[in-house]
Amino acid sequence: MTPKQQLESILSNQYESEDGDLYKVELLNEMTDSEIENLKSKLPNNTLPIEIEELLRLSKGFEFYGLEEVRFDAFGHFGFEEMFPNSIQLAGDGFGNFWILDIDSKGNWNSVYYVCHDPAVIVKHSENLAEFIKHVDEFGQKGNQSTLDIIHEKTVMEIWREKVGIMEKNEKDYDFENGQVELPEMFLVADLTDKPIKTGFPWGKSGPNTKIIRPKDEPIWIVEKRVKQSFLSRLFGGKK
């Protein structure tokens, strides 16, 4: 299904909140021609995929219980450019964590990621926008048994606690020595290319202000690795 078809398919569904109240998807207004042209002018390559334009002519987003407003037009709102240079901030959970749709330099709308700050983890949430809408519907139907809730409550902690994760296991030889990026002294590579949903990596293991680089369009990140120094090492200026 296209994103528009997926959204239309759930409009008649009825859900029940934790308090027993019944609710449905509440669509926001559609985008006008001028609003669509304005959005195109801001997007990479001034490109808006046809299926996304069709969706926006139906609605800019929707209201759904348990999530902040879901928006399809919130380009550049996220602000974590070193991680997602171009993105749509689809929704938030009200606690500073967000679902982000990644847009590449050619203007393609790609996978959706859940970006959590506590713990500091990124998870591949949905393959595309249509699947994300499907996951929202599933959340309304199944609650804590849904993909959305499992990632939100369990997967992030599993990724954070994993001693040997996707970065430590990575044995590919990447050519980052091209002069285009200034690499940290030590780093790990998080490569989510062709990885299934619920796969992710911790981006904050080295503490605040960890350097993160997205060298190209592919879902590959360079994450600075800091090694804790002993008291004597810090005292004499050595490195462990």
C-alpha cells in the first residue's frame, strides 16, 4: 500500500484507550497547492515523491491517542542534523523521544527510526512511512503487544544493555579516509543497511557531546568511542 492507502484503510477503525474511552483517527487538514510547493522548495533536490504528495493532499497528519500529533510535513523540526541531515519529525511520545523519517540527498523518503534519549539509542522502527502508519494502527489495536510499544518499552533497553552490539560486531572495511569528514581518534561504525526493524545502536555510551557523523546517504553512522582513563593516566596526561 501507499502511505495514503494505508492511512485511508484505518480511518474507520475504532480503538479503546486505557481509560476505556473509544476513539478514532482524527485527520488534520490537507495541504494546499502553495503549501506543497513551499515544502518542496525546502526538501533535498526540491523533490517530493508522488505518493507523499498524494498523502499530503489528503492530510498533513493525524491525531492518535497515546502519541503527540503525527505530522507528515514537519521537515527540519528534529534538529539532530549530524545524525539525520534531512528528516520529517513524524511524532513524539511526550518525553523527548521521537519517530523520525529519514530523507536522502536525492529526496527519497526512506526508513523510520525511533530516536530515544534515555537510554540514548536509535532503533530502525519501520521500513517506510506506510509501515509506520500500520504500526500506529497496531499500537491502537494491541497496545503493549504492538511493535511500537515493544520498541518503545523493551527494545531500546535491550540495545543499550547489550555488551556486544551491532557496532562491536561490525567487521566491514569502510573507506572514511576521504578527507570529507574529520574522524574521531577512536570510533565505532553503526551500519543499519538492509537490517530488519528493531535493529539499532546506542549513540550515547561515551557520554554527553559524543561526536556522531553521518558520512553519506546510507544508514551508516560513525560514533565516537571514548575510553575512560585511570587517575594516574589523567594525572600524567597519558592515554589508556
